[in-house]
Amino acid sequence: MKKKNNEFKIGEIVVYPKHGVGEVIKLENMEIGTIKTKFYVVKMEQAKLTIRVPVDKQDEVGLRKISSKKIVEDVFTTLKLKPKIRRIMWSRRAQEYESKIFSGEPIKIAEVVRDLFRKNSQSEQSYSERQMFQVAIERLAREVAAVEKTDYFQSTEKIEQILSKK
């Protein structure tokens, strides 16, 4: 298999599937035991977290550039679709939602946001549904904000407006 050459530059905004949007703040060489490795140091602003991703493992962990404007348009289209609520136990649905959120793929995260969104007129959500919705919308809003060069609050508002119009 041909190795993709996804070199990230310092200052570049990236997505780490398990934690969301971050910024590459530096490249670092470290020696662990006898092995010398080069790492991307990524600052995850929202989680007050700094992670180190080995350059040779970036594809394995799913580190990627932020989405294109076209993908964000597809996200908005996904949000406008009718929610797909499967009639299975919440624990099973929660697993599916979680795997979509942690896939780091904006379209899959948008599906979770769409499916868990409740208008004020609709029935109340459980605590765990609300928690999962919050995680999903935060991930999505941060990436949308990075792509559209706005802030997190503006992108959250935009997403909620799209959802409310359905």
C-alpha cells in the first residue's frame, strides 16, 4: 500500500477523531528507549489538552486536515434530512452514535446531531441522550467553525437554526 504523504505544517488546523479539532503547534523529535520518533504536537483548545501523534502513525490514528467547504455543505444537507431513529435499545443506539462521533467523519457526526436533536415541542430526552448530543454538536460546530473561519458559538447557532427549520 502506498504511503500517503500528509505532512502537516505548524499552525495548521487538524482533526483528531478521538478529540476533535486542534492545531499543530510544533514538530518534536523524541527518543523513547532506543527509538527516535518524530511527533506532531497538537493542541486541542476545547479540551485543554495537548497530544503527541507520531508522524508515522498519523494515518493509523486518523489525524487529518479539516474538511473542505463542500463537505460542510454536505453536513448541512444531512442536518436537513428527516431523523432516522431506530427502534432498538438505547444502549445499542448509543454504541452506534459513539462510533460515529469518534470516527471523526463530519457527515457521520451530523447524522448523530440530526437524530438526537429535539425541538422544544418534542418529548424530553434522557440525560445520556442530551450528553451525547452535546458531544456531537460540539465536535461538529468546532470543525464547521474552523472551515468557515467563524467561532464555535456562531457555528453552533447555525447548526441549531438548520435543525429547528425541519
